[in-house]
Amino acid sequence: MKIGLYFGTYNPIHVGHLIIANHMAEFAGLDQIWMVVTPHNPLKKKSTLLDDQQRLQMVYLATEDFPKIKPSDIEFKLPQPSYTVNTLAHLHEKYPTHEFSLIMGEDNLKTLDKWKNYEVLLANYDIYVYPRISAEEENVELKSHPKIHIIDAPIVEISATFIRNNIKEGKNIQPLLPPKVWKYIDHNNFYKK
């Protein structure tokens, strides 16, 4: 089975995440997309980051109606901070018959050469990249690497920061969130302070 790993804090998960995940599931030749909820880094200020389990619950709610998209808490059980290369090694041990690949935005591709053991990632994993609007310089060398696949996906410029800030301001941002996620956030008064 070909699994695309889509990492994020999902604080909160929004329709942009689902559009990208569904596009990858339907058009990139992947069997499933695992939305890997990244745990809170204890070295970083918590600020508005919800608890790991609350963010995982929102991903469950958002993906219930998408059979090819699955929530994953795999990094919750691994040593912190989480490095993608370590997570992939753990997944290979746990699921030896699965073929894993990474899903990332073009913005992440530009800094991939700063990731821990990025050469191992490039040598062993396909990386599916979705477009982002950015003024930064492109990493042309990485973009033409045989393991990098630029996917003609919709450009979705919705940010979780924008959503959190506008919930705090009392704005109606319901169209940017899956309905069940909006209800969960509203019921729990998340991001209002």
C-alpha cells in the first residue's frame, strides 16, 4: 500500500488541509493519506497550540467522511523533538509492507536541505510537493530531483493562524473549517482568548 504522510500541527485542521490531502489521494497515485499530527515541541512556547489529543480529535472529525484520509498519532509515541527521518524509520519497522512517501508544500521544499538527514529522505522516499505562493528563492536543484514530484494541485492559501486570530476577534470563519471541526471548536471555546 502506498501511503502519503502529510505532517502538521493541525491547529486547527481546515478545509485547505483537506483539499490538499484529498487531491493527493485522488491524483498522486497514493492509496491513503495519513495526516500525522505533530506533537507539541516542549522547547517551544505553547501559546495557542491546543493539546495533542484535542488536535488529533479535530483531524478525526475532519476526515471521517474521507475513506482514503486517516488521522495518525504516530509521533505522539516517539521521542521529542520529532524528526521526519526517525518517524519514517519507525513506520518501516511497524508496517514493513507499506511504501511511505512525504507530502509537503513548496515552502518546505525550499528548506529541505536543512532537515535532519535530508539526504536519506531524498534517497529513499518519494516527496510529493503541492504549490504555495511564495516570494522566496526556489531550490531548483531539489525541484529537479528524481524523487521530487511537483503535483498540479490547487493553491490553497488558508492559514490556521488566520483562523485562530479571527476566532479570537469574533469573526465568522465557518466556511474555512469542516463543519464538525467548527462545532468542536465552538463547543469547547477554543482560540477565543
